Amino acid sequence: MTNGVPRSAFFRSDRTSTWAWWYSASLVALDFLSVALASFVVISWFPKAVAGFVERSGQPVPLWFYIVAYAILPFGWVLVLWGHGAYDRRYLGVGSDESKRVLRAFWTAVAVVSFTVMSTKTDASRMSVGAVLILALLLLLISRGLVRRVLYTLRKRGRCVQRMLLVGALPETLEVHTVVTRNPEAGLSPVGLYLTEGYGAARGVETPVPVYANRDLVELVRELGADTIAVCGSAGSDSADLRRLAWQLEGTGIDLVVAPQLTDIAGPRVHIRPVEGLPLLHVEEPTLSGVGWVAKNLMDRIAAFLGLLILSPLFGFIALCIKIKEPSGPVFFRQRRLGHQSRMFGMWKFRTMYVDAENRLATLVDQNETDGLLFKIKDDPRVTPVGRWLRKTSMDELPQLINILVGEMSLVGPRPLPAEDGDFLGDVRRRLLVRPGLTGLWQVSGRSDMSWDDAVRLDLYYVDNWSLLLDLRTLWRTIGVVLARRGAY
């Protein structure tokens, strides 16, 4: 059957990419081995768990004990992970979604194991069972993270990607193309634009991928070697045409996705609510309060206090280096910045410029290498040799732990803007809904190499989609960016 659901699943056309099959198979094998390794570690390193079992039962360790530890438990984990969609092609390589499914599988595994032990009255060590489950969770997250890094490396080289045909008007398809190609790690690779209108006007317009029109979509997808059709913007507003397209794709193995004109909204804020067959896209308000927000504030204060305590010897060494180079100048530099709800505060930094830097600024304005409200020069003559080293290593920002400790800043958030730029209007002011951060999304995405528009977009994304998990991921990515010294000058 060429149009509609095939009569038999055995004759279904499966266009699942080879990389997706191998990636899923690798995850299954790694997940099984991770749980088996967790059992091995607990049994080997904590022999009292087995010894206690033997003492209580009065029998030698039976064979089934090892079968359960090294075969049934790992296989059960794989089944639970599969049940939670941890091997679903839609989520492969999406770190947050993979981790959520692993965590959900963990709680399910805990419930199943607990129920089994209680219902069978198995005389097992609760501590050893708990240790196996927790260690298995850690090994699963670590192994999947390592495999995901390999996948990201391959995707940056144009491999292991999902090839998409974008359907819609030219402006809509180009906008979606820009969004999906912004991050190569997402693995979305548009291979063509199929215009539903305005094809004549689009002739002669330079586009990143070829433009098509008046063709059979399924045949075109097969010709391009694509596996996904993305309906963009208003092209998805005709429900009848979209429904017929979905019917046409049934049994072909080609995915159909709809890209609404709603960008930079994270998944947790978006919910589908079907009403009488009409799928309503419900967008939640940003969550800037609640238990998570309290946890963020606590984490900020505790981390800042411990950071200042641990790094105090390093602060002394940096202060000595600054003073040796220019004894007449101060060690710290404080600049008035805009904070939460437009409150002014003095941001602490180690001084990286000569004392007369502010007076020399007017002569360098025409050499600004960035746009918007930023002022950056790669080889700024006002920066001292010690300051250049501090900026490269990002250690000039460490005194901002003081601002975090007193509640003026946060570990993660938009970077604070100079006070004289506080009269800006428009979307940029929305950054002030949260406290400015020591690091943020644009710091881990390019830092000074990014344009002002991209920096603002990322900061607004952070404000609209804040979560504690997003903060933790940003802090983790900051470590890699600082060690690589990308975009720091």
C-alpha cells in the first residue's frame, strides 16, 4: 500500500538512519554492561554484602544470585529504559531528554526491585541493593554522556544527522533553517526548501540549500535522501492538507514535524492539549520563583562562600602580580552595573588595565570589534600583561563571588551591563528580570566572539526558560570553555 497504513508491519518501509540504529544498539549494550559492572563492583568491593547473605541463609552463594546480579537485573534495566523511551530516535543525542528518561527509569527500577524483594521475601542486604542501583544510575549517565560526546563530534563533521526537507514560504523556511543549524550538535541538517507559495519571487534569491516547488513531496524526500519533512509556519495552518500529508507518509518511515512560529521556547514550557481533535499548543509562563528558585539562591550563596574561602591564596597571588607590575594602581576594579530590577551595584573584578584606561577609551571607540552595547578589542593596548593573562584564564572575574555572596549576582545569569547603558529600551530590558551571572549561556556559546544580537537572544532564552538543570548544565559547560580559553580577550 503506497498511501496510508500498510496492511502488514512486515512490509513497512523503514527509513531509520543507519547511525540511529547503531547508536541505539550501542546504548543498549552499554546500559546492560553498566548495570552489570555496578553489580560486579558492589559484590567485589563490598564482599560483606555476599557474606551477609550467606550467613543469613546458611547456604553457599547459589548460582541464581549471580544470574540475577549479572543478567536479570541488567536486562530488566534495559527493558525499563526502553519503556521510558530512552532508545527513541527522537531523543538520541538530546542530553537533557536522555538524562530525564534515565532518571525516570531509575525510580521505576527502584520501585520494581523493592516490590520484588518484599513480595518474594528475599533475604538481601538493603544497603547492597541500594548501592547497586545508585552506582548503576551513575554509570548509565556517564557512559551515555561519553557516547553522546562522540556523536556530537561526528555531527560537527556532518555525519549522523537527521536530513530535513523544510516546507513553507521562503521567509519561514529560512528562519527555521537558521534556528536548526545554529547548533550542529542538534544533528538537524536541512537539505532543501520546498516552497508552498512565492516560488516565482524566490528565483534568483541566494539560499543556503536548493529550492523546490510543484513536486511530489515523498518522491522529493527520497530523491534527496532525507528522512524528515518539517512543515514551517503558516504552511501547517491548513489542517486538511497537513492531515493528508500525514496519511501519505504513513508506512514510508519518513518523519513529519511541524515547526510553528514560536522560537526560543524550551520544551518544559510547551504542552500539547488536544481538544476535540484540535491540538492546542499551551505555553506556560516562565518560572522565576518556587522551590527551584530558592535552591538556586542557596546554591549561589554556599558556592560563593566556599569559593572565596578556597581561592583566598590564589587571590593573594594575583594581587601580588598586579601590584608588582603597576604598584600605583589598585588591585580591584569596581564598575557600576545594572542588576536585578534595574538596581545599581558595584561589580568586583581584578584590575586588568592600566590606571589611565578610562581616559584612553575615547581614542579607541572607532576600533570597537563588536556591535550593540559591547566594547571589545582583541589587542586592547590598555590591558596590562598580567591583565591579558587574567582575561585569558577568566580569573579576573573571580572577585564577583563577593557580589554573589551578598546577593547582587548569581552563579548563572545574563552578564551585567554597564550602568550608563541602563536607558536601553525594548526586549533587552527583560534581562533584568533575573540577577546577572558570573557565567551564562552566551559565555559558554562563544563569549566575545558572538554578536550582540546572539548574546541578547541567549540571555532572553535563559530568562524565559530558566531551570535549575539549565544552571547546572551551564556551569558544567563553563569549565570546558574556560579551560579551552575560547573567546576570552
